[in-house]
Amino acid sequence: MPDLEISYVDDLPCHRCAATLVCAMRVPHSFVRADGFEVRGVRTVGLCPMCDNENPAVRAIFEHIARHGEPDRAAMLELAALVGEAAMRGLPEALDEELLRAAAAEFVRTTP
Ligand SMILES: [Zn+2]
């Protein structure tokens, strides 16, 4: 699994719906061009409580954030595992929207 850089954010707008993002990940990615040169880059992936709530793996991330607030190292490692799982999960499944909204609201409420 590539290294992920995860930051909690509370002031970035979602580019899809303009809601406030809960969490942003900087995800390294690379591909090999036809001439064999490897192109490396980093893209930023925002987790939006409105747009990403269909993905249960992403919802698990929101719930984790809501539970831990400001993370210590152990919480960050657990979060990273959840993010890795989210990145590898397939299609979105049914969601519990109430739970997500509660988790996101709790996160906002408990974040200074
Ligand atoms: Zn959004």
C-alpha cells in the first residue's frame, strides 16, 4: 500500500457540493508512460460528508473521526487502515445516512 498522508480539515469546501470537508488525504500515485518513464504525483482527495456518504468504508472513517476527535498516534494508524480499506473497496453499498450525519455533526461539534 502506498503511503498516505491524512489531514483533518474543517475549512476546505467540497468541490462537488461546497459542503465542508471532514478529512483530506494526499494520495501518492504513479503511472508508467509508454516510453517507460515513471511519472509520480500526489493528488488530494477530500472526504465530503454529503458526497461520500454512499461508501461504507468512507463512513467508517467519519465514524472513527467522530469517535476520536483530535487523534493520537494509535488513532491515526487505525484511521490510516480505514483509509486504505476505503481506497481498496469496490462499489458503494447501502448506507445509513442518519449515522453518517450524526457522526459528521459530532465531529464538527467536538472539533475546536
Ligand atoms: Zn460534497
